[in-house]
Amino acid sequence: MAVAGPIAGFLVALPIAAWGIWHTRVDFDPPAEGTIYFGYPLAVKLLQLLLTGHTFSSVHVVEHPAFLAAWWGFLVTAINLIPAGQLDGGHAIYAVFGSRHRLLRWPVLLALAGLGFLYPGWWLWAAIVLFLTRLRRPPVLDEDVPLDPRRKAVAAGVALLLVLSFVPVPFRELDDVAPLRAPVERGGTVVHELDLHRGAEASGRDRDSGGAKRREVAVEEGARLLRPGSSLEAGPPTA
């Protein structure tokens, strides 16, 4: 079965991603020039909600190495499941639609070309699909024989894996991210534009203490809020 590899890779990446999310820590340092941020697929967002009760982005956290390994697993799975050419996704769509899969070749290619305006790397994959596979595949004798219900269910599951693993913009540089605000202390709660940590009381409390004290309070309160019911570890700020 052509899709056995992507299915196995996804199932292995899930628990590793969960463990990595549990050990990811908040980063209170301002972003440095040239910093690269990772786009998170839907599978990661769902794990974040399940484990922490909220979602967060790569902007204000330091990802655990295990999480990054799982992230690469999701990315490779998504690329492999692109429904075109000799990729596993191409094999799957050929098995489902038979000779009719030819109707989907150019829409998939155009979709990759369109995604290239968000992340240029998709243009490379569009070129690979177009020139290396030429959007063709050798026919088989029974290409129009319909699949049995079990294999149709597998095909539906593979489509779901593509949705869960795919991320339109895998990488962003600092200059490509919307103007960021560093985490600030508001009523003892660390908050920023992504609403990573919720809750607010008197927003001006301790504001006159100076930047160093605000940072200290943010770290302490971040640790208090995140440790009991969340997986994020509020790491101490660097000097």
C-alpha cells in the first residue's frame, strides 16, 4: 500500500509532537534579526488545544528539539501526500479515481503555483511535479475498477492526514512576520498579540517599577500560570 509510509510517519510524529509541546518554553527575549519562525500545521494546533487549552505560535516560544523533529515529520508527510505525479498522494488519488485522476493534475499544479506567492518553496515542488513526473503515470490494467469500502476509508483517512499535516507557509523570517510586541506584564499575566496567556487585571500595576522588574514579574507569573495546567515551561530570561 503506497500510503503506508505517510500513515506510519504521521502516527510516529504525533506522540513526539505532544511530548515536545509539553516541554516547549516561553521566550521572553525580543526577536533577533534573522530569526526564523515555523508555521504550525493543524495537527499541532489541535495538540496544543488538547494539552494546554490554547494555541500559540512560533513567535514567542523556544521549541523543544523533539517538537521540531515531529514538525519536520509533519512537513515531509504533507509533501509526500501532495496528490500529483509519483508522490504517494499521486498514487492514492490514482487508486481512487483511476483514469479520471488526470482531471486533477492541473488544478493541483496551479494550487502549488499559487501557494508559491505565500512561500516560494512551493514553486520548487510545482517544478518537480511538472518536469520530473510530467504529471503522467503508467496505466494499470484495472485502473477503473472501483475500490472496496475498506480502501475507500483508507483513502479518506489519507486525505485527512494531508489536511492535518499541511502548512501553507512552513517558514517565516522576522521581516515577514507582522509587527510584534514583546510579552508584557498586565496584572500579573503575560500577554501579547497572539493572546498566548490570557487574563488581565489592573493593566498598569507595577508599571513604574522599571523594565527589569516587569520582566521578572512576567517570568514568575508565566511559570505560575503555565506549569499547573499547561505544557509550556516558562524558561528564565537570559541576562
